[in-house]
Amino acid sequence: MKFTKKTLFLCLIVFVGFFSCKKEIDNPYDNLTYPDNSDDPSYLVANHTINGLHDRIFSPLCANSGCHDGTLEPDFRTIESTYNTLVYHPLIKNDPNYPTNHFTYRVLPGDTTKSMLYHRLTVEFGELGQKNIMPLGLDTDEKLYWNQNKQQFLADIRKWINEGAKDMFGNSPSLGNFEPEIKGLVAYADGGSTPLLRNNILLQVPAGTQNITVWYSYDDDVTTVQNLTNNKAKFSTSAYNFNNVSEQSITYTNTPISELGFKNTMLDFYHYITIDVSSYTTDDLLYNRIYIQDEHNTITEIPSDGTDFPIIKRYAFEFN
């Protein structure tokens, strides 16, 4: 068929006429009525819920770069990570001015006075002269925002904890199975019987030492220490670079040694590893990480990149 200007003009008239005569169809979504979900727990947005606390406090003030943005725990990047790293989460750092069993969790549902989260926001304490009250590292506007709303923010946190620290759907938490912990680490040089001393938390290795034997005291809320698996260790001269370091096996023994743990209480140490340190010289630092697994969790790395540096130093050696 040969198209001429006349043919194209006629086609255009038919095309326009077709759509001008076609009945207009309403968009079925224009007047859509949504159901009232105000009683649905997933719509919890009140200030004293975890949703409200994350939106107004944890996300804008705590999830800052280099702080609780996944670099350090608790992890305040999302509501889920906030909740999971707070509620019934064991402590990494405790307040030495209180009995060792006073604070057990970052958030203990129903009890603000025994929740480390609230304690860190209201009481000044720290290690090695680094005493402080959270939140830290705020810029001028953030400080103004916190100071202007501080009393209300604290009241909302108290209310959330004391009412059971419910999750983003309004569910009450349950005490689950936790990852394994290490309660103590001691070491001996060249088969000696006197534990290495600590200076500024670091374990001190005497000059000329050929090997050190490191002992660990594990703990788990369900799995017995002899049934913990994986049992690997890595040693690195960098506090945060363990990617290219080979794993070494940790040995379990039925005849433990008894020594002081991190909290100066006597503990049994069932696991140990002996490593060659003859190549290290004065002022070298050697950092240690342990990889263990219980019956219900994936492999736990202790310490990890998110661990506070003073805690990381508990697992490190300084050569004299």
C-alpha cells in the first residue's frame, strides 16, 4: 500500500477520533480506602516504642560514622539491629564501680536500673581515664537537639524498658540461646608456671621468649565447654586485619588450669594453644582472635571488628 500525504491525514483523523470517542476509565486506585490498622502492633510509632526511639534517638544521634554504625556494638543502623544488639544482649564492658553481677545485659526487659543502655546514658564511667556519658561525638546541632530533649528521651527509654522492651511488632522478648563467651585469657612463656603480667591491659612477653602457651576460659549458656566446636585461633600484628592470617587449632584438655579471669575471679581454663614467637622483637604487638561455635549459633569471632578497642587489647601481647 502506497502512503500519500492524503492517506496519512485520514489515518490521523481516525486515530484521534477513536480516542476522543473512547469512554474514559477511572483509575481504580484513585479513591482506594485503606483499612484502619491503628491497633496493629506493626504500626507502633509512639515515642516510647523501639520504633520511636530508633527514629528520634538511636538513628540520628548514635549511628554516626565510626560509632554505632556497625563499627561498634550496639548496632543502631536499623530498628532490627538496634533491638537485637540491645535486648538480652550480654555486656562487653561493665561498670567496675558496681558488683560484677549487677549489670548482665545491655537491656534487661522490665528493669531500667539493671540495663546498661540506660546506665551509659546517665552515669559517667569508663576505663583508663576515658570516662564519659553517651552519646558521644555529636556535632553542634546534634548536641543542641539532645540537650533540648534529653529528659523526654530518657523518660521514653525508661518507659520502653520498664514496659518489657517490646520489639517493633509489639512482641515481648524471650531469653534465647547466646553465643559463646570468653571469660578469661592467661599465657605462659616457654613452658613457665607464672602467668604473663599485663601492662595497660596488654600481656607482656619477656625478651628472648621462644614460644607462649595461651589458655582460654570459655563460657556458654547452654553448651558445655567440652562440646564447643571449631576451636581455632588467629594471631596478627594488626588489630583489625585477620583476613589473610591462617587459623591454628586450639586444644581441649580434661585437666584444666585455674587462674584469674577478666573480672578477677578464679576460673577453669580448658582450652590452650602454643605458638612460636621467636621472630618478634621489642615493641611488637600481636593480636589474638578466637573462633568457637556452640550448638545453636554460627561461628563466633572473639573479639571482632565491632569490639571496643580496650577489650581487643585484652587479647593482645606486647614484646619487651
